Amino acid sequence: GIQVEQSPPDLILQEGANSTLRCNFSDSVNNLQWFHQNPWGQLINLFYIPSGTKQNGRLSATTVATERYSLLYISSSQTTDSGVYFCAVVSGNTPLVFGKGTRLSVIA
Amino acid sequence: EPEVTQTPSHQVTQMGQEVILRCVPISNHLYFYWYRQILGQKVEFLVSFYNNEISEKSEIFDDQFSVERPDGSNFTLKIRSTKLEDSAMYFCASSVDRGTEYFGPGTRLTVT
């Protein structure tokens, strides 16, 4: 099945800093989603982005489907951005396959 | 904005007991899913449900698991005889088509 690799596994940022999280996948995809899992365990859908670029406030995402990667940009990070960021993909008719996530800690 | 809801938020049960986890998907969605996340690990697919039947299931979804859509709004996951290793966060999700999946807040299941 499709493999999803996320990097870095852990990231510590000072409040106000910018960061880029990466998601590589091993096959063509027809769905890619980015999620934020908050400290209470809830999975918040950030982007549905099988290709192209989207922005939502301080967050933006870019997926280059032909090169099999997606990037999540967080600008001017805040402590509330802390948590785990997951990339998940659908390839063909498979269910969502999640990566292992990037654990982000933003310190004041 | 419509959202997926799940109850209970936390369930504690003894090994060997049956549990039913409940979900109310978004009302116009047609595809329903259950995922689980063991503490500290990634989210894993369990089962998908469409047109009143299971459309796909993973190896994790063995005979002790079952799903049901008993009425027009609820979608349930039953674990017949819980084991310690069933302790996890269980997420329900729904989608209109095979596009964006919207996740509920999860049910944390603790088996003692």
C-alpha cells in the first residue's frame, strides 16, 4: 500500500517563528488532507489539498502531486498551534492512510 | 457549521465486556468511517460503510468488531469482547463522496 512519511518528527519553535512541515507519499493520490490534533486529542481538518496551494489565515499548504509531496506552512506561530500535525492520503479507492505526524511545540 | 458528533467522550470498561461507540455523521453525508489511534501512534483505518453495508475493512477489523446504522442518523461501532489492546481513541468520520473526510472529536476507550 501507499507509504506516507512526515518530517520532521518533532519540532520546537519559539512563538512568532515560521515553520514548514513536509509530507512525502509513495504513489499518486486523489485526496490529501492535513489535520491538527490538539492536546485534547481532537482531529481538526486543516486542508483538503490533493494538488495546488491553499491558504487559511496563518496556515497555507502546497501539494505537488507530480513530485509526491505536500508542505504545510505555519507562519507567526502561536502556543495554540502546538499539537501533532498529520498528513493523510487516499490513493485510488483506498481509505485514508495517515503518516506518523509531526509533533509541534510552540514555546512562549 | 455541521459537524460529526460522538458519544461518549470517554468510556471505561472491563476486559471481556461489550462496548458500543456512537456517532452522528453530518446529515447529507453518504460515506461513514471508523478509525482508531492507540496512544502515541498514528491514526489507523478500521472500516468504511456506504449504502448500508461495509465497503472496506482493515485487518484490525476482525470478528469482534461490527458496525451498524440503526436509523437515519446514528452510526455505531460495537466491540463484542474488549481486550486490553483495544484501549485507544476511536474516531468516526463522514464524507459526501470519497473526498474530504470530516472527523468527530473521538471517544477515548480505556479497557481495564
